[in-house]
Amino acid sequence: MFGAINKGVSAYKRIDLETGVVDADPLRLIVMLYEGAIEACQTGLMHMRNEDIVKKGEALSKAIMIIESGLRLSLDRNAGEDIAQSLDALYGYMSNRLYVGHLQNKPEYVLEVVKLLNDLKAAWVAIADGQGSTTQAMPQAINYQNQQNMPAKG
């Protein structure tokens, strides 16, 4: 009885998302990618707590895909220079943490990535809202690379 309602709700959500993507400016699309990666991480954490290995793997793989195929590939390394290189290294670090977090069942690794994604998302929201430039908003978020002694990409 409720199957048709659930299908309708799913279709509505898909149309709403597709409309949001079509109507979004490039900065809003970046924010949407962060939101998708955060949601996938949170779903992975839920499945980790429920000991559902398959669904945990699917959710964390989705987060990695968004980071690698969405955020990382959207970097303009020519225009972004140091910030783009730092973000590239940070995205690689986050993907690795999610992969290892999944394999070793370490929720703290996933939570670390969620925090980084939220920090970066906040910076992009500020940029999209005209409250700062990339060079003003990004350094705090990307300095994490230096704090964790991550190898610089190069």
C-alpha cells in the first residue's frame, strides 16, 4: 500500500535534486558535493554502528567517489595554484582515511573526514555568499595538511 507513496517520494527527491543541480551556479554545485559526501559519511557511520559491512562499504565508497570524481576532479590547478594543490592533497588524504576507516572499522577516521568536509563546506558557503574570497576562506581548512604532517603533493 505504501510502496507507491515511497516511489513518489523518491521520484520527487530525485527531481528536486536534479532541478537543484541544473539551476545551481558552480559554487553551489561544490557545496552540494560537500553535502553529498558528508551525508554518505554519516550513512557509513550509521551502518558501521549497526555492523552492516556491505552498506557501510557502499556508503563510504560513495563518499570517496564524490571526493575523487567530484571535488578533486573539479579543481582548477592552473588558476588555483597553491590552494588547488593543497586541496588536491587534502582530498587524497580524506579518501585514504575513509578507505582505511572502512577496512579497519575506525569511526574516528570517518568522523575526522566529516569535520574536514564541514570546514571546507563552510568556507565555500562563505565564498558563495560573497563573504570572502577563496584565499581568505580556504587557508584555515587546508592548513590541516600541515598540522597532520601529511606529505605535500608534488
